Amino acid sequence: MFDDIINGNVTADGKNFFTGVTKLTQSLTALDGQIGTVNTQMGNLNTALTSVVSNLNAAKGFIDLVPTGVAGGTADIKYNSKIHQSPIAAANVGIIKSTLNSLLGSSTSGTGIVGGFYQAISTTHATLSGIATDSNGFATNSGTNLPTSQINSINNDLTKVSNQVLDLDKSLKKGL
């Protein structure tokens, strides 16, 4: 029975297996090492994403200036024409609006090439910024929020249980 507590065994009906203290301690130790690896990878992810997020933010700023050099500007181009738009046109000049405005759009309208691209970059920026923040939170809080210290504590307690069971087993064998 004591060996079963230490090493595990199958139930009396043979249908289930239960883990012993030794295997549980080994599994928790492996988990602790894996958590350390995950923590390192999260720190690396945060470092890389912080750079990417910064570059995306700069790209948003540059895209916002297209096409006029002013944030949110539009390419409202008009061409003079000798064709009258109405019979009363001044100085025999008509005005033809360029279709470039609707084609390019603007960052503020979200329409056209510039608007669509600006929205895509903004969405990507927001998403990656959130991931960077979360990965940083994971990496920075590893000492307090991750179960590493709890795993070590449980392992120490399980080792104590294992030693107590072994000591009990030895003392009972002496008495027999």
C-alpha cells in the first residue's frame, strides 16, 4: 500500500491508474521548467513586438499625410477647362474635378486606397500592441502570478509526504 502511494498503481478493479507521489513530483518539476521557457519566450515576443508596434505607429503617421502632406487631407484637385459648365461661366473657364480624390480617399474617411491601407495598418497596430502588452504582462509578472513558486512549494510538500510514507513503511517493517 505504501509503495502505491509513492509509485502509483491501478485501482482494485483494474480500470484506473492513479499517480504516485514520485511521478507527480517529476511531472510538476517538468512543468516548472516549461513555464520558465514560456516566460522567456514571452519576454522575447514582447521585445520583438514592441519594435514592430513602434514601426507600425510611424507608418500610420506617414500614411496619414498622403496625399497632401497634411494629416487627413484629401486630393481635391480641380482642372480648369475651356468647356463651360453652365452658360454663365466666368471668364469662359469651366472646372473639372479630378477622380483622384475618391480613388485615394483619406485616412480619416477610411475610403479609397489611402483610407483602406490606413485602416489595415491601424487594426494591425492595435492588435499587435495588445499582444505586446499581454506578453509583457506575462513576462513581468512571472514571479508573482505564474505558479512557479507554488509548483516548487507543492514539490517540496510531496517530497515530504513521500519521505514520511517511506519512513512509516520502514518502521512498520521493523515492527513485523
